Amino acid sequence: MKEQIRYEQQQSTLVLHLPSEIDHHSSKEIREYTDRYLREGIKHLVFDFSRTTFMDSSGIGALLGRYKRMRERGGSVMIYGADPQIRRILRIAGVDKLIPQMDVEK
């Protein structure tokens, strides 16, 4: 069974609780659903990577595309809960230079 992406809206903030694997299919869903929320006035976007252990280039593209849309609207994007492997992928792709990461308290 495919793991679902959960969308949690709190006022003008949308939190995406991402699945364990972000590939072509889940990236398409991220783009389509997030863009719907953006049209409804979301100002802050948080990508929750707490469950994510794999992400391919389509996931990077989805993140960067949402970053660009939020920036055009004057909004913000944050990354939360990325494990060392995902942080490495984000760093190699240069995403860490654009999208700040919220630290997870342990």
C-alpha cells in the first residue's frame, strides 16, 4: 500500500508530512496538491521529512518549484526533520542554501 502524504493547514501555514520515499509519483502529488493550497492563500510552507529515508531528483525539483512559487508570493519555506541522509541529498543539490532547516529537538 502506498504511503500517503498528509497535509495539515494551520491558518496561513501548510505542513506537508512527507512519505518514506519521495519519487516521481509522490513528487507529482506534492506539486499538484501544494499548488492548490497556495492558490488559497498559504504564506508559509513546511516540508516535514520525519518519515523520509529516500528522495530522488524529482523530489528536489518539487521542493525547488514550491520554493520558487512561495518566494514569488512573498512567503516562506522551511524543512523539518530531515535525517542525515536526506540532509546530504539537500546539501549536494544546493537546496540547503535556499531553504532553511528547522532543528529537531532531541
